[in-house]
Amino acid sequence: MSEATAVAKKPTNWAHEIWQLFLLVLAVLAVHSLVAKPFFIPSGSMLPSLLIGDRLIVSKFPYGYSYLSPSINILPEIPGRIFGRLPERGDVAVIKAPRDKVDYIKRVIGLPGDTVQMKNGQLWLNGAPVSRVRVADTEIPVSPNSDCVSPIDARFRTTNAAGEPVCKLPTYRETMPGGRSYLTLDLADTPQDNTDPMIVPEGHIFLMGDNRDNSEDSRFDPLIGGLGMLPIENLVGRAEFLTFSLDGSTSLNPTTWVSALRQGRFFKTIE
């Protein structure tokens, strides 16, 4: 047999290949569970800070870990957190809703012992009003996933100077006592604009969406679709920065994958 004769191909070791694949999946789950994971914004409850179609990164370690930290819910319900640390007021956090363990994203408003109340659309914290200043309206270009057609915000659909359809939404800058500042929307007079004083129990936090009239949050009991006072075990992680954002116009045509990208929302820190 000459040297040019092909050497017989070594048979595939399928047990080894499956083991390598298992280790890869395990590594991905470990990163998702302990370090960071991607997150997609499916609703307008955090407008104007976060738009429908935003993609962002959530870090898992700032608040420690609980039985809900793994990407797959396989652990029994265990109270408390390992390496636990409370969030800061104003943090944007991803949490697990108490009623169904689905991921939500909201802003941390109250910590254990705080008294939270809404009066005529203004946030009050521990008996004092939180600074709230009217700023320029937020203009969001109308797109397939952002069309401001709900009963509350439909009246804010208009056109900009170029004649393009936009959602022009009344906006306020809210500043926490510690200095954390962010934008909120106040679109209408709604029942959730006025609440009784709510004291945050030990081991819980109080969250709200920045879109104050379109958010299922701690102002509402979980039995009617809200979050209620959220146990600290239900904290998943802290939203850090946007990676990119899509306006909902993508299709099977590859050119739409680029045209659907929103400009100015690449690797942007979340306020």
C-alpha cells in the first residue's frame, strides 16, 4: 500500500461528543444563572426609559442569589438570599412575579421600612414628596411595536416637524432623595395616581414602572395582576445597559434586520 493511500477515518466517539455538549450547556446555564443574562422588553410599562423591542443585559450578582436565580426553576422554595444585598432606590431590576414566576422589569421605589404613597400622580416617600419636574415631551417614532393606540395614550399620537408619525408623551423627571434621577410618564388621571400609604415589610421591596399609568406593579395586589410587596427572593438581577433595539418591522427579508434597528440605542447605560 502506497503512502498516498487514505488512512481509515477514526469513528466518532458519540459519548465524548454528548459529554462536551452537556458541559457547554452547563456553562451557558451557569453564566445565565450567576453572572448575566440577556433580556427583552415586551411592553411599554417602563417608557420612556425602555422601549418595546429593547434588548439589554441583566447582571445577576449585585443582589446575591436566591432559589429563583437559576435560569431554570428547579430549586425548592427557600427563604433568603446568598450574598444578599438590597437594591438601591431607583435601580431598574428584573424580578419574578409572585403569581406565575414570569420575569418583569420595574424600578425599585421602596425598601424595607419605607412608606410609599401616590398623591395626584406624584410619588411620596416616607411622608415627603419626591422631586418631580415637568420636562420636554418624549417623542417616540411610531413603528409596528410602538404605535400609541391604547385607550390611554392614543390622544398623544401626532406628527413631528418632518411630518412623521410620533407618540408625543408628557414626561417628568423624578429625583430620589439619594440623587438617583430618571424620566417618568404621566398620561392621564387614573386610580393608581392616588393610593393609601403603603409600608414596605421587612424582606420586601416596592417597585413601579416609569410609565405610571400603564404598569402592573406594587401598587396592585398579585390577585388582580400586580406585584404587591415583592419578596427579596424574587429579585433576579439589575438591568445594566442596552445592547440594541428593534422597532418591530423585521421580516424574513434580511434587509429589514438592519432597517429595524433603532439608532442611538446601542450599548446605552440604563438611567
